[in-house]
Amino acid sequence: MADPVARNPLPWEQPNPDLPATTRPPSQRNGGPAEPLAADGSLTGDQQHERALLRGRIHRKLLERLNLANLEKMEREAVHEAIRRVTHELLTQEKAPLNFEEREDVVAQVLDEIFGLGPLEPLMKDPQVSDILVNTWKNVFIERHGKLEHTDIRFQDDRHLLQVIDRIVSGVGRRIDDSSPMVDARLADGSRVNAIIKPLSLDGPHLSIRKFRRDALRGEDLLRTESLNEPMLEILKGVVRARLNVLISGGINVSVDRVEQ
């Protein structure tokens, strides 16, 4: 069998003539059999750990091949497609026993690690999630429809969580370290962020993100959810039209500040 022919690096890659050529596009490659899942269809704990280790290896290898200078000059769509293609190549080299859909999941997670908030990115995109609470790297809770839920999302370790926290706070011109171990900030979409690390946090980094609805509730929405009735709504409308002062109070989960806006 002839040796694979080395291909020229893509514009955003570091030159590496030792890498083999890709003979087929990802959609035509055999990904192998899918991993057996747990009874409820989710990955088992060991599988999640192995998948996280695989994602970390792919991420590191990908960063070794990135030419950051050229990457910044490319359109985001082109960058995503190029990273997707090379990630499939790296998964093939790893001989990972994943089918195509599972490989695409890994690709999406790698993209989230590079451009987003890592494991938290799907939660940030979920409009039903109002709060994200990270109590150390292995415990992630969310609030959905007013109820707190424990998720199966985990970071790789404290260092991984710290990287995500640092990405958040540095993006808003703040820093977090031993001399400044607690940060309050806002994301570009208005979400509130609080992060705390050692020495103030004894068991590792903690992070909370409070998201806000992108679409404001209307009177019809409040009636439908039975938050108020017709007479109450009419009173509120009159108060607003008369521009009266209003004292608004409530618990921490009722978005009082959002109502005030």
C-alpha cells in the first residue's frame, strides 16, 4: 500500500509536512460503531470522562496547528468549516469509536471551547435556562421554569473551569487571580456573572450566570401563565399611563431589575 501523500497546510494552519493527507471528506468516512449508552440513552460516567479527555486532546492538537495571524483574517464561517474538517481528521487519527453524529458533537464541543464558553455554551443558547450555577468543576446546576436541576455537564478539572472564567472576565476588561479572587461582571447580552476562586473559595472555582429573557413578557403572557388577572392588568396599565412611582419587590428569581427596566 502506498504511503499517504502529505498535503499543503491550509491558510490558517501551521506548516506541518508530517501530517498525512485526507483522502475522503468527513461525511464519507467510517466513524466506527457508536459507543453503548446508558439505559436512558445518555453517556455513562466513564464515557463522559473519556469523551472529555478525547476532546481535550483534539483541542490541544488543533491549537498546535492554528496559525492565529491568518485565522483572524478569515471569515467566521470559513474558520468554523476549516476547524470542523481538521477536527474530523484528528478524530480519524485518534481512531475514536464514534459514528458521524457523535463526531459532529465533538466538533461542536471543540468549537465551543475555542469561540464560546466550553461546556456552558449549549446552556447559554438554551432560552429556557435562566440561571447557570457551577459549584466546582464537577457540579453544574441550572434553573429552568423556576426549578433547580442538576445537569450531567462537567468540566475536565479546576484548570478547565478557570480557563472559562478567565475568558469571561477578560472579555469585559476584568481580571481574576489570587489578589482579586472575586468578580462581578456582565456579558454582552446583559447576563450577570459572578465568579469566585481560591483563596475565598475553599473547594475550587465557582461561577454563576444569570440570564435574562430576550423577549419581554407582555400582558397576554402574564394572563396566560395566571401571574395576574384582568383587573390587575388594567390597574398596572393605568399606573404606567399615569407615570406613577411604583415600588417593585420580590425574590431573587423573579427578575425584579428586569421589571424595573
